Amino acid sequence: MKFRRSTKLLVDVPAVASGDIAFNLIVFFLVCASTQPDTGRSQILPKSEQTQQQKEQDEHLTVDLKRNAILINGDPVKVSEVKARVKAKLAGKSRPDDRVVIVKSTDDVPYHAWIEVTSQIEDAGGIITLQLEEERTVDVPQ
Amino acid sequence: MKMKRKQPKVDIPSVAMGDIAFNLLIFFVILAQSQDDSHIQWTPAKADNLKGSGYTRVTVTIDKDQKVYLNGQELSEGQLASRIETYLGTAPAGQRKVLLKAHSECTAAKFEPVIEAISQAGGELVHILDKKIEQ
């Protein structure tokens, strides 16, 4: 004759450490979120110095950036053509000094347009140099 | 006859020591990441050929209102070069990275002086950008 076992063992999942586990999970994801790697483009810019504008413009390629136009040595070009045009102008120039491209932007040029053009210049082998206009305050005697 | 009361043996529970040490470690790791600029609102511009920016101690951010922040603290452009120089100290080339997080719509009037300040301080400029998705 078979006897049925009447007593069932009640086994609970140990819940004591649940709080600790939850807390550790929160902290883990918090750390992961705050150390998300950034992606970007590095840009090597020469240290700023004051130079004679005319001399610089005669020697180097100049890119004028306006809000709605791009001029390479005074010639208007489309955004998509910048890389090819700069590459053609820099062809045969191996010295870093010869590959300097002066970028002159008007105040209203947005960053996304600027980064697009400068990225293309760098991809074409150019070395970016910014030309900023110096602000001077002149006191007029009365 | 006097019965001596048996002293109860009290031990500090040491089971959770590992958990406590681990939590403390993580707490200080988070504290060490003091460059919290998560409150600054900006949208990155998009570009191709991006690389991982790596670790740096200096991050300059220009937000959507064209305000300039250095490691999450707002400051004027005039103070930027000297403050970056202080952060970079005498770090050798290759360890002088300065991340620039500029809002995609901010204008040259704002971001060019910032780039100039980074250059003046001897920082190695890295633009933080999003990958351009081809249509």
C-alpha cells in the first residue's frame, strides 16, 4: 500500500537581498549612462597669432563662409563641391605650410554649416586656420 | 547560590560587508565623475568620419541659448582660455584634449572665439558630433 506524503515543503525565494540587488542594478545603469562614449572629430588648429591679412590671403587658399554661400578664393561653390575643389587646389602641395586653408566666417554662420565645410577641407588634406576679425574699441575725443 | 548569567555573544554581522564595500566603491566612482553637464541643453551637429573622443578632463559646451560652459559651469568667453590652461596644466601633447560640444544652430560669433580660446590655451580640439545618416 502506498502512502501519500501529506506535508508539502513551502520554499520561499529569499527576499532579504532584493533591495540590495535593485539598488546595485540602478547604480550600474546610472554609471553606464554617464560614461557613454562620445564621438567626434579632432581638429588641429595652429596657435592664434596676429598676421598681416593681405600677405596671408595671397599665399594660402581662402574659404569665405557666409550664411547662404561658400566662396573659395572668391569663387562661389556648392557645399557638395568643397572637398573636390580644395583637393584640386592643394594638389601637388606636400609641405604642411602650403596646405593651410584660411577659413573666414561671417558672424551668422551656424555651427552645423561650419563643421560640414571644415570637415570637407580636412578630408581634402587642408589644414584649417581661422581668421577672426579683431575687435577694437576706439574712443573718440569730444 | 548565585547563578552566573551567561553573557550573550554579540557579533557584528559581517555577511553584508561585501555589499557595503561594493556600494561605497560605486558611490565614489560616481562622485569622481564631477564633470556633470547633463543639465545643459544642446543638439550636436552631424558629420562623417567620426572617432571616439576618449577621456578628457576639459569639456566646453555651448548650449541652445549660446551660453558657454566649462565642465558644466557657466562662464564668459574672456575667462575661458585661462581656465582651460589651468585645467590642462603641464599635461603633455596627446593628453590635452578639449571636447567642444556646440549646439548645431549656434553661430560663428559665439563658437569661433571659443575655438580660439581653446587653441590659445594649447588644447587639442575635438568637436563632439553625431554620425550623419545618409538618406
